[in-house]
Amino acid sequence: MDAGLSQSDRVSLKLHESFKKHSHNMHAAESLAADTLEIVQDLESFYVARGDVLDNLPDVRDAVARLSRDMQSVHDQCLPILQLGTSPERGLRRTLFKIEQWRSSKVESDIRNLREQANKCYRRFTRHIQLGAAVAIGELKGAVSEGFSATSRQLSALQASDENVLAFMGSTPAVLSTLPPGVMLSEDLVFKLYVRGHVSKLDDILKNLASIQSYAVEEPDERHTWPFIPQSSFQFRTSEAVEYARGNTVIELIRVQQDLLDAEAGGNPIQEGAWALHNLAINAAQLEMRSESLILCTWTVDLYKTLSKSHWDVYVPHLALAFYSLASASYRTGNFAQAMTMTTECLSLLKTCPPTFGTEILTAYALSRSAHFRCAIGEDSSASLRGTEDSVTMLERLGADQMAVIGPQQGENYTISSFHLTGGDQVVDAYAYALNMQRKLLYGSERYHEALDVGERALQVYRRLAQCYKHVDIEFMVATLCDFLCDDVFRDIIPLSSALNYAQEAVQIWEEVQGPTVAKEEHILDSLAMQTEIFVEMGRPSDALTVFQKLARRVRTMATNQRMYIHRMHDLASRLRSKKHYAEAATASRAIVEICRQTHL
């Protein structure tokens, strides 16, 4: 093409192309760096906004974290290339530098490889999400193999062969093309598909009963004529407890289904179905089957509404409890407005009941939950605060602030599934919950002296419960309140030594408690950071550095949110420096640099 060009023209053309290619490479590198940085920032924002959900979806959470790390790595490798475009060389030396870059073709090759690396990471992430979507479709369809019986054989993980996927997903072979080889359907998924099928059948039976209005007028049974006491319990999360809860849930589902079929034919009483549906709704919620729990709660309300038409005084407390459970189920599914409406209905019904021990406890619980729901929908905090104050006052009138905690009854096996709180212990539990809600609202209103006072009272009550009930939820609350009481806003109210004791107690509990690993780890890191700050304020730099190094060791092995805690460590190093603890600040800074170097941040 350029055969007719002179030697000087060819040199000029090569020079022009060299500049052009260099500029093209720099634009490509800038574009790739900007794209990967945007992805990293989006993923970090997504994790902050949805961290609580992702912690319950470990596969998705790990995929998000892995993609974030991969994109960050690509971005970091782009930076040296971009520095070529800002070379300090001038004049002829800069021209020769650009020509050399063009001649080696290294820059162009590097950018191409990085772009392919980014695309490969994204393809792997997309494939993982396709798998998640395929499983979600299977859950939504709820097509369960009729030949599978959870009561006749042990649940097991099933390999996702064509037959198994078609049986449980009700799909076509085309769907299998989106699934990587070796995919397994988990035991949890199989169980939930099975239960979902039975809940769907219950829903159909109840709709038919409602359409033909075949509810028979019944005389209340012993369950409903005994003094009304709402039940509160702590659920165990061990594998044995989950297995027991699953088996019990399936058996009860089948039994209730048969009872309602008999009722449809004019047989067994509906009140047995109402009682059983309420218990099943609680079981489904504890097994994290939220939509199923909502369906069961909705029908429980409907049945008790019908029953209360003939025997109002007997059934209305149970109807109020059903509304309370429906409010909780609505909240768990994200319908905060409905949760608030159902709680209001519950409280309205309770006002019509003669005050008894059971109705007072339920009223106190409902007032506290109402405050929680009001906050969730952004209502004025003053109304919520009044609700918690009324709840606390009511429970203190029942003697909650003076009661000794009895603990589980001796000789009973509570390790199978759960244990129930009865009598005074139930009042104390309701009191602890109300105080905790009150201190949150006071803190949010910046009434720090009052928040501190209520927080200390809540801690004392939860400690009383923790002495008798060794359960993760109670230990979690004790540690959470210890973290709260060593907050910066209380520095001028309580001695630093007290704040330090709270921070140290929190770390000890978080390390011992058996709970979700990601959430627990971040609580430990927060408490260690708080300890470091307090030691700095107390003028004990050596102790501060010791705790800081413990924090650094944990941050170094974090899978997610590492960048956020590195920023926190920077702040701690700055505090040491501002207090003129230069040697400790330098050691802390070196630890941060080592983590960044190790993780390519």
C-alpha cells in the first residue's frame, strides 16, 4: 500500500502510528480502570446495603466478594500502565519513550490480557448467578416429586442429574444447559420444596372451605378455655434441632391437612386447625420459610375471626395473638406497613379483653413491637418511644424489675428443638425486650444520659436471663449492650475504666458465642477497635498497640469488608499519632501497609 512512499515518508508514517497507538492504549487502559473501579464501588455499596441478606446466602456472598477482589486486582494492574501516560520525560526523550512502548507491543498485550481476565471473572460470576436463578425458579414453582416422602426416608443431598432437576424443578432439559456440572440440590432446598407443596395444598383446602362457608359452630375445647398465656421460646440452631423441627413440621402438616379435609366433609372441629396452623406458622418462621409462615398466619387469623363470632370472650385473646404473629410474619417478608396495621389490630382487640396475666404480657410485647415497626416505616420516634415507655411501665407493674429468673424446668430435655419461657421468666424476657427498644429510641433522639441509664438496666436484665438460659440469642444481646455502653457518646458520662470493661466483656462473649461467623467476626473487630480507642484515651499506648495487633491479625484474614476495617485501622493509627505516641503509631502503620501489600489493596 505504501510502496510508493519515500523513506522519509515511511518514517513519518511510523512515527504518526506510534503516537496514535500509544494514545489508543492509554484510552483503553483508562476505560478498563474506570470500569473495574465502578464495579468494585458498586459491589461495596451493594454489600453495605444488603449485608444482612448476603450473610444468610453464603454462596452468593462469596461470589460477590470474589468478583470484588478480582475487579480490584485488575484495576490495580491498570495503574502502572496509566503511569506511562504521565511520564515526566519531555521533548525528544518523551517521543522516543512512546516509540519504544509501541515497538515492544507490551502495553497493548497487557491491556488485552487484563481485559480478558476481567471478562473471565465476570463470566464465572454470571454463571454462578445463573445457577442461583435456576434454583430460585425451582423454589418458586414448588413442583415436588410425589414419590418423595420426608417421613419415610432420611433427607439427603441429591445430585442434579437430568431426572432430579426435572423432578424438583418441573422444567425442561434446556434449563440444564445453564447449570455447571456437579451441581448439588441441598437437603435444605429439597425439604423446603416438599413443605412448600404441602402448604400450597393447605391453602387450596382452606380457600375451598371459605368459599362454601362450611365452618361449623363449635364449643370451645380445653386448649382455648384454659387461661390464655402467649408462648415465647428460644429456638436452638444445632443440626439436631433443625432435623427435629423439620420432622415435626412435616408430620404436623400432613396431620392438619387431613383434619381440614375431614372438616371440609363436615367432620373435625375447625378450632383444632386454627391452633395447629398457628404452631406451624411459628415452626416455618424458625426454619426461615417466611412466605409459608405468612400464608399460615393469614389463615390462622381468618379461622379465629370465624370462631370468635360465636364465642367472643374465649377466642378474642387467641385472635389478638394471631394478629401479632401475622404482624411479625409481614415484617419478616418486608411488608412493614401491613406489620404496623396488624399490630394496631392486635392492640385494639386486647383493649376489649379483661386484663389478665396473659393479655398483659401480649400487650407489652405488642407495644414494643409496634415501636419497632414504626421505626421501620419512618414514623415519628416520639410515638414509638411512648409505646416502649407504656410497655416498660406495664411490665414493672407486673413486677418484672423485681422478679428472679427461675430458668428451664429441671429434668426436661431442651436440647432437641427449643425451650419455652413460662410465668415470671416470660415477663422478664418481655421487660428486657422493651427496655432494649426504649434505649435504641432514646439514643436515636440524642437523649444520651437517658439512653445510658436504660441501656444499663437492659444489660442487667439480660444478664439475669443469661445466667439461667444458656442461649445464643441472650448472649448476643448481652454482648450488643456491652458494645453500646462503651460508645463514644458516653465518654463524658461514664469513666473510661467502665467503658473498657464493657468493651473487653463484649469481645469475650463474641469469641465464645456460637453464632453466624461473618456477623460475629465483625462484632469482634468493632469491639477490638473500641478497646484500642479507649486505651489511647487512657494514655496506655502499649496496651492500645497490643489490642491493635490482635485486630490486624483478624483483618488480615477477612473475606469481606476488609477495606472498611483497614480505614478503621488508619483512624486508630492517626489517634496514636495525634496523642504523640509516635513509635506505636509507626508500628500500627507498618501493620496496615503489610495487610494492603498482602491483599493488593
